[in-house]
Amino acid sequence: MSVVRRAPRRRGRGTLAAIATLLIASAAVRLGTEAGHALARTPKETGTGTTERGGECAPAPEVAKVLQALEAREERIATREAEIAARLDALSVANREIDRRMADLEAAEAALRDTIALAETAAEDDLSRLTAVYEAMKPKEAAPLFEAMAPTFAAGFLGRMRPEAAAGILAGMNPDAAYAVSALLAGRNAEAPTE
């Protein structure tokens, strides 16, 4: 014969409900007492319009010293931050002024460059015209003029002339002056770099 065992009846369902009820009641009591403390901590109005803080005690002397040191440090940091902000503002103003002056200098440089280019072009135009005048002169009339010039000056003009006109003028010059000018013409590019 086989005996069927029954599962034992579970007890304690009522016990669990009782424990849960007690925990909920405990939580309600704690919440109620915490709210009371929070309300007690708010400042109360006095008849003079100032607020009183109830339940507050003076800090220990060591804590007071630390708090004073922290407040002094905070004031120093705030002062330093204000100084840094003032310096940054001054630097910003200085940078804008430098940018403005740089723009003015660049504009002046461009104007100067244009003026120099105009002057160089004008000087080149003047030399070209004078060279054309000397080329148009008859060699017999131009030769005495070139003899009177310094040899380097005469060589500069003769080097710019057409070879036929320069040859006619050199042929009309006295031999010593013609030799000096020819030597200058031959050697003016001798020291030019070849590489």
C-alpha cells in the first residue's frame, strides 16, 4: 500500500501580512516626524522684522577658522577673476587697435608700392626717351656729347641703343674714350652668376 503524502499546510500568511503592516506604519511615522523637523528648521519671523534661526549652534573654533580662511580665499579668487576679466578686456581692445593699425600699414604699403612702381616706370620711360633722342642724333653730333659723359654713364646709354646707332657713336669718339666705354660694356655682365 502506498501512502500518499500531503504537502504540509503553509503557515505564516497572516504573519507576513502583519509584518508588512508594521513596516508601512513605521514608514508613515518616520515621514511624519521628519516633516516636523523640517518645519522646525524654517526661520521664524520676530516682531522686529528680522529672522531667527532656531536650533542652530555656533561652529567649533577650528571650523570657524577654516570657514574664514575659505571665505578669504573666495574673496581673493573673485578679485583675481575680476582682474583677469579686466586684462582680457584690455587685451581685446589692444588687439582690435593692432588689427586696425595693421590694416592701415598694409594700405600705406600698397600705396607706397604703387608710387614706387610709378616712379620706376617714369624713370624707365625717361631713359627710353633719352636713348631714343641719342639714337636719332647724327653720330658726329652725338660722339662729342658721349666723350664729355662719364664712361659708366655713356656705357649705360650705349648699351640700351640699337647696335648700329651705338657703333656709329663709338666710331666718332676719340680712341681712349671709346676704349673705356667699350671695356665697361664688355665687362658689365662679367660677374653675373652663371649657375
